[in-house]
Amino acid sequence: LQIPAEKRVLVLNETHPRARLQQTDVEKAMGERIGLTVPYAGEDILDAIDRGIPMAITAREHPTMSALSGFAGRLAQVKVSAEVAPRRGGLGPWVQGVLSSLRR
């Protein structure tokens, strides 16, 4: 990726109820620490898709939503350098600024 390790986050998305590979095994194979594990959501995510209502609204306490919410909270704490001029227009430009600072 040619992005320094301190500027990226490795995400492990659990796609099965019982993981065949443990997080430590994946970290060892990749040579990197996993920064976020998204727990298996099972039927809950499929129900949310079928109803058209995000789990973030209907199941805030679900382990998957808790993991994503915690990750978003960590992203919000990223310091943007003073060189970046403040932009107007809601959260869109702010999120783009945070993401671009992570890519550097």
C-alpha cells in the first residue's frame, strides 16, 4: 500500500460465527496489529438490510455496532494539522480532512 503503518488501520471483519483464524494468527501472518475487529453480526445484519433500517438505529448495543461506534470515536480524535484551513459545508469536508490526514 506504500502507506506508513502509523497512518492506516487493519480491520478484521468476522464473517462466520466461529472464527477459523484467531486475531493473533492473522496479526502474526500480516506482521501488523489489527486495529479494529468487526464482530460477526449474523442474521441481525440481514434483517436490517431486509427492513431497510440500519442496525445503528435499531440495535445500537449490538457488538458490531459497538465496535464501529468505538472506531468512529477514535477517528474523531485524530488531530488535524494547523496547516489545514477550516472548511465550511457540514461534516463532509471534515471527514475528508480526517481521512486524508490518515493517508499521509
